Amino acid sequence: MTSCAVAAPPTSLRPALAAAAGLAAAMGVGRFVYTPLLPVMVDAHRISASDGAVIATANYAGYLLGAVLLARRPQGSNPRSFRAAAVALVASEALMAVPAPTPVAAALRLIAGVASAVVFVGCAGAMARHDGSGRAAGIAFGGVGFGIALTGVLVLAARPVLSWQGMWLGAAALTAILLAPALRLDIRPGRAAGLAAAAPSRAWRALLPAYFLEGLGYIVIGTFLVAAVSEQRGPVLGSSVWIVVGAAAAPATVLWAAAARRVTPALALPIALLAQAFSALLPAVTGATWAVLVSAALFGATFMGIVMLAMRVGGELSGADAAAPLTAVYGAGQMLGPLVVAPVLGEGYRVAFAIATAVLGLAIAAALVVTRERARATTRRGAEITSGGTEC
């Protein structure tokens, strides 16, 4: 039998660019601007280092809370909640400029975490519906790296002339500008049974722990790399490292999307995890400048690539509704990461990075199960097509 191929119509990049702007706002700025601003606030005696950890944990908790709520009630991801989250994100950042007790700042970062999860799930779901082949996904997820790079540049350039209050107001304005195009995305409620529908798949059951472990391991690098570099090499190199992370992350998702088209997302996922494990290993064994720069580049080049690849594999297994449960387990990992390494931080950061390396090794093992199961499924489908024939 012969088969007929029908050329797919060209996909507009406008939704991808709008999603990229939304992810730059929600994740790159909304979540990660706190990383370069934390040492600024500590130096200004606005908060202590321990207060900063509490505030950061509140943001992780908010992200987890938002993801869990949407996993339990996927229909909550709708245009109204998306717009409300956008407003809450900008307002929470602007209010961080007001001197207030630590519990107030923690509450604001909790709200920012919930809002960023809602925006992330909405953007990811919109991209899954718009671009089933994943060709524009790299552009969309690259927005996170762009946002991170912007936060590094903002703090590095503004620190000599602006107070920490001015930088928070600048971050809020930047978030509002980036969110504007994302408000036009096609945000639709998910299916109420999205999580349960995916449960029977063995590949799905392996993807969830792999992504949980990724959340646990990556957050250790993302939280402590700048602090470790600043402690050893000074604040200028610390801020520069964060810019390297963002600059590497911005094009990385496009490259990982291209790699996924060549070798499948399920095979690209453990490769990306392996590269990220190496980024954790380097600062665990040496504090040399070249090592931290390579670590920052590898971390930036992989962490959003892994998010994109996991969402792609999850989409193949469970459709657009995969974003909420995957984000929930990812958020749970992020919550646990700082707690797992907290007991060893008194001895420096190297042991923490070693723990992250081990955790990412377990993530690789789980991801390889996903790769194997997807390969088996592809082989079975190929055998069925060969035996049954195809027709148009």
C-alpha cells in the first residue's frame, strides 16, 4: 500500500512570541529576579540572609500551591484567572519595594509564586494546542532565559544608581511590559480528568519522578550558584554568572527543540539531564572561575530545555493537560531542594552541589525509563503499520 503525505500549513510564530514574553515575565523576572536582588537587599540591611531564605521558600511554596491547584482543577486555567495572575504578579513585585516585616515580604513572594505558576501553565497549555509538533516551543520557553538575562542586566546596571526599592519597581514595570502580549494568548480551561487520564501509562509514571528530581536538583544550582560565586569571587562576578545563565538559556530551548526533532524528545531529555548534572558537579569539585562560568552556561543551557522537553513528552502522553501535574511535581522538588541541602550549608556550598549531582543522576535513570518505554511504543506502532498497511 502507498501512503499520502499532506504538508502541514506554516505555523505563525506570533503565539510563540507572546508565550515567550509571558514566560519571561512570569518565570524569568517574576520568579528569578529575587536571586540577584537578594544580596542587594542583604547589603542594604533590608533583610538578613536567613530572612532571605524564608522569603525564597515562600515563593517556591506559592509556585507549588498554584501548580497543585491547577492539577486538581485544570478548568481553573482560564482567561480570567490568567489575567488575575498577571495583575497579582506585577502588584506583588511593586509592593516588595515597600519596607515591611519579613512575613509580609514572604506573603508577597508566595502570591508571586502562585501567579507565576498560573501564567506558566496557561502559556504552556496554549503552546501545546497551537504547535503540536513543538517547532515553536523552543522560542516560547526561550523567553525564560531572556527574562533571567534581563534581571541580571537590570541589577548589574542599576545597582550603582538605584536603591533596592527602585530595582523592585523596575522589575514590576518590566514584568508588566512583558505580560502585555501574553494576555492575547488562547488560554483555555483544561479537562477535569487530565491527571487521572495519564496515570495508566508506564512512561508517564516514570516521567513524574524524573521531573520531580529535576526540580529538586536544579533548584539547588539555581539558588546557590550566585551566592557561592559571590562569596568566593565577589558580587560583580556573581551577577555576571547570572547573566551567563540567562544568555545561555535564551537560545537553548530552540536548540533543544531542534535536537528533539532529530532524536525525539524522550531521548533528548536524559541527555539534557546529563549535561545539567555536569553543571552541578563542576562547582562541587572546584571553585575556579572557568569552572563556575562553564557551570553557569551548562545550567542555563539545560534547565529550561529540560522543562520544554518534559512538557513535550508529557504532551505526547497526556495532551495539553500534562502541564499542570508536571508543574506540580516540579514545584514539589523545588520546595524540598533547599531543605535537603540546608544541613550541609554551614560547611560551604560544595557538598550541596554534590548532593544536586547525585539527585540529577537519579533523574537521568528515571528519564531513561521514559526513553525506553517511548521507544517500545514507537516500535509497536511501526509493527502495526507494517502489518496492517496505511491508506489515505
